[in-house]
Amino acid sequence: MARRWKTKPKKSLRENAQEIIPLLFDEFMETKVRVVGHPRLKDELHGMRLKGKMLRYIMEIAGGFYGPAFGECYEEIRRAVGLMGSIHDCDVQLPVIQQHVRELRAFNAAVKSDDRIPTAPMVVLHHQHKERRNTLFNELCGILLRWEAENFRGRILLSMTRATELSQP
Amino acid sequence: MARAWKIEGLNPDQFLKTSLPKILRLRFDEMWSYLDDTIEGKDVNPLHDMRVSARRLQALLRIFRDALPKKKVDRQIKVIRDLVRHLGGVREHDVFLDALLDYKKGRPDGDERSVDLMIAREKSLRVAEQSALRRYLLHLRRAEYDHIFKDFVRDAT
């Protein structure tokens, strides 16, 4: 997908940030509806997370000159991207656990009953991981939906505009 | 996780072409500061910190790509992307091992061979990834990639 923003070397860092951050936020939120509506779409969630990281790291720098209200917005983005990272960890680990259980079952089927390895601990772990993923996912959806309801995008923009106005002599 | 280094003396009202080199150099130094400890590999934290710093740098190179010479910046993005992948290859196992060891700690006494096998497997995969990462980092250090990157920043801005 083509980038929507273009940085301008002959404009200031502040002016560039002011143009880029809303566009990066829009890119980040582009797949929100699909992600929230389809908890199993791992790739969409991962793609959204990668876009969120771009936004997070430019906001991290801009936090140095946009003041505390902007800093609060940055913390929210950081939290959401962090949650996406924890969900991604579950998405990576769940198939590995599942495959391990399959292998253990195949092994158990081929040996005498005394030599069998109980799979229950791994089955429980798989279950716990799934539960954890669901909890994290619901928390993430709560944040994304709240952002929409509270016009979080507008809050970011306003914090940038106000800080810029205050910085003008 | 280590916090991002603060960019001292950054004036947001200067032209981007003036402030960008400062930002890129600092983010690079931050990443490079974890190199030796990551190569040594005694602790998992420097590796994690190096990975986060490398991602920071990678994101900034991508965001400000238009303000830099395309071919040169793409070459740097590729190096940093490969580095992030190598670091991620090890980190993935560290995260999983942490979860497995935590899980085992909370289990009642019993036949936990299935968990032990998984832990052993993850440790063995980690060793392989760590050795590939170490080779890549040694290669970067031998090639004096820090000089290469800083020359790129100086010439590009």
C-alpha cells in the first residue's frame, strides 16, 4: 500500500510531525473494524500492530515538544501496541503448543502404556493461553472502541495544536 | 525494557534536515550501546533492549525516508531490518521460555515431562538462533557498521 505521507526536509520537525502523526494514526486505525469484528484474523492484527509501532515511535520523539496532554495520548498508543504485542506472542506460541501435543500423542500411540507421557499439562497450558489471548483481545477492543467514541484522534490533534500555539512567541 | 534515550537539545522548530541527523545518530548510538552485551549473551535484557532500539531506528528511517537519499536509506533499512529479524528470532524463544518456566513453577507436583520436553526444545532452538544472531552482530562489528551508518547520516542530510 502506498504511503500517505511525505516528509519535507525544508519544513521543521514540528511541522512534519503535525502532518505525519494524524496520517499515521489513520493508517493504524484503517483495519480497526476488521480486527475488532474478527478476533481470529491474526495477520490483520499483526499488520495493525506494525503500523502502530511507526506511530508510537514518532510520537515518542514528538512527546518531547508537544507537552503532557500529548504525552497522555502517546501512553495510550503505547499501551494498545503493547497489548497487540502480547496477543501476537500468544498467536505465535499457541500453534507450537498444539503441535507439541500432537507429537506427544503420536509418541504415546506408539509406545507401551508405562512409557507414555501425559499430555494434560500442555493441554492445560494451551487452554490458559487461549483464555489469556481472549482477555487481552477484549481489552484491546475496549480501547479501540473507546478511542472512537471519545474522538481520540481529535484529542491528539488538539494537544499538538495547543502545544504549538503555546510555543509561538 | 530500557526507555528511549532522551534527545538533548532537540529544537523542533529547526528544519527537519537539521534535526533529523541528531535524532538518527542518537537512536543509532542507543541501539549500538547494547551490541557487546548482546554478543556476549549472558543476560537476555540487552538483547531485548537492542531489539526495541533497532525497531525505533527502523521506524524512523521508514517515516523519514523521503527526506533521505532513497537508495542509501533503503540499504540502511535493510541492514536494520535483518538485525531486527535476527534479534526477534532469539527473543521469541526467550518470551516463550519465560512463559513455560512460569507455568511450570505454578504447577502441582506430578509428571511434567511434556513441559520439560517443550522447554528443552525451546532452549535448543534458542541456541541455534542465538548463534546466527551472534554471527550477524560480529559481522556488523567487524565491518564497523557504526561508522558506515554515521557516514550515511552525515552524507545524506
